Amino acid sequence: CESRGLYLLIQTMEKDRCNYKIMRNFYGVHNALFCKEIVIKNSIQKTIIYDCGTYSLKSVRPIVKKVLGNGKGVKERIDFLFISHYDIDHICCLRTLLQLADVETIVLPLLSYQYKFYSLCNHAHAMSKNNHIFWDFIIDPKWALNTWKVKFPQIKYVIDSRNDNFPYLDEEVRSNLFEYKEENDWYYIPFNPYPFNVDEEKKFFKKLSFETGITGLDKNTIKEKWKESPEIQNIIKNVTTALLKERKCSINDSSMTLYSGPINNQDEEIRLGCLYTGDYNAKDKFEDLQGFYRSYNRCWDNIGMVQIPHHGSKCNFNPLLLNANIIPIIPALENTKAIAGLIETINMLKGQYLFTDKDGLFFELSKRSLFNNSLDKNYVLL
């Protein structure tokens, strides 16, 4: 089978209240992330994508075609495209995906310009001249999409609901906020752990104006100034890095997670939910994550599958993510030294884990095999 990917098929549940058919793909894109999920109930289908990255720019078009798998002239409908954060290994397929699919809504974490430029500076080395289009998208998504010659999807923003002092809540943003979406008793619940507020944003622009000598620098003028010269980019990088270092923040502190599944499920044997974590810093911020999802009527207890954050990095992993009923999915190459410590920890906890690896894995799971820890008996490599 040429299109292998990591493909999960949970057979239709026997009980009417769990009469779902769920297909999950965690694609084999090396140490990047590209996930697709299809949920069908009562003949109603909803398709989402969570992140759309791959390991090289040359592989962008082939992987997008594999994900869509549609015939010529037929554009697959994607109801929601969730982007966790702006690292290049999570968004480099975005433009091609929008060209080849019918994406209805893009859901983004709402970030300050300070954090957006931190994303740019932190990964400028990965953004070659052929990939500079993502600079525009990171700075201003609408601005970028207007130049991409694609069907213009809705853009929705996720804010940190715990933060009352949030930048950029103008009327346009307020009218396009995304808290959660319920589709046919299936919920999509994102969590944006945004680490900044209005006062810190003002401090950023004030310091930037002083260092560049450009008076009145703000969110409207900085977009063009960024492109003017490498000197301006270096100043922005230095100011941004210094302020974030002062706050002890990292790029992954803004990685938006997503719970996809039912809520109020009383049957412990049926855990249909999946927690997509992007590069979330679960090591230091696990309680924030768990507390947020526990506030949604036990949806935390419905998680049966977790995408291990940041490709298995020990800097982001927390063993509290796992219990006996959860299958850990590691979006990474299997035989790498960087994740040896993670595998040792998982082996001590439960001994089950699955890698997307470079080619991916294909398997089919029934209700019993998925939730009773008998993956080894149903593991099929084509």
C-alpha cells in the first residue's frame, strides 16, 4: 500500500449513543505534524485537519495529495483546519492545502505581534526565499490569504479565556472568536495558552520604537518595516528575544491544543476522544491543560488517544498525560536518540506507544482492542 500514513479506524460503536465511525490519520512526515480526522454519525460527516506540516518543502505537494486522496477536479471539503502554532514544520503545507481542498474555516490561536515576530525570528532559518509567503501569514492571515489566490475561508480565533487583559479584541476579532464547536454530539474544543497581555504588548512596541528609531511603531506599520531590511529584522529579533527571556517564555508556550470527541460520556470503557497537543509545554503547564478540559463536563475522562507534544521532546513531555486507557501517538522518527528518554518513561508507565515514523503505520481497531490495551494483537503493517 503506497499511502500508508498512520490510520485509525474505530468501528461503529454498538450502543446508539456512541454510534460513531471515526477515522484518524497521523501522517508519516518525520519530525513534523499533519493530522486528519473524519467523524461520521447518522450519515453526517465532519472532517478536520490539525496542523499541516511536513519534513521538507519538496514533500509538501505529495503529502497534501496523500492526505486528500481525491480524484482530479474534486476538492475534498475540510470543515475545520486547526493550526496549533506557526513553526514551519506545522504550517508549511498550508498554502498548497488551501489550493487543493475546500477548507471552510481556519481556526488560529490569537497571538500578540510580539509573539508573532518571535515565531518569525525563531524560525527564520527555515524560511527560505521560496517560503517567505508564510511571513505574511504569521503577521496577518487575512493579508496573506488575499494574495494566495485561493478560496477565502472563514478565519476564527481562539483566545485564552483565563486572560481578561487580551490584546486586539476589536470588533472584528470579537465577532470571529471560536470557543468550541458541537457537531452532531461531537465536540471540537481548542485551548490557547496565550502568555501575554496588553501592557506587555505596549512595552514591546515602545522598546522596538526606541531601538529602531521609528516613532509610532505599531501593529499596522511593523508589517512593512519587517520586510524592509535584515537590519530591522535583527533589531526585532533582539528586542523580542530579550523580552521573552525576561519572562522565561518559549515558542511552545503558545501552542494551541485541541480536544476532539464527545463529552458527558459515562462509559469508562468507551474513550473516543483524542487530545492533539502540537508542541504544547506539558512538562511545565500540565495543570493548566488538564484544568481547562476538565471544566468541559468530563471531556478529559473521555480521552483515549494523545498526540505526544513536540515530537516526543523530553522538554515538553509529562507522564501525567498518560494512563492505562490512553494510547500515546508520537509524531516522530522512531530510532532517534532525542526520544530515548521518553520511550524509557512510557515503557515504565504502560509499555505501549506508536510512532508515525517516516512512512507511517496502518491499522484497524475495534472497540475492544482499542480500549482494552490489546494493540499488539491488532497491529498490521502493510
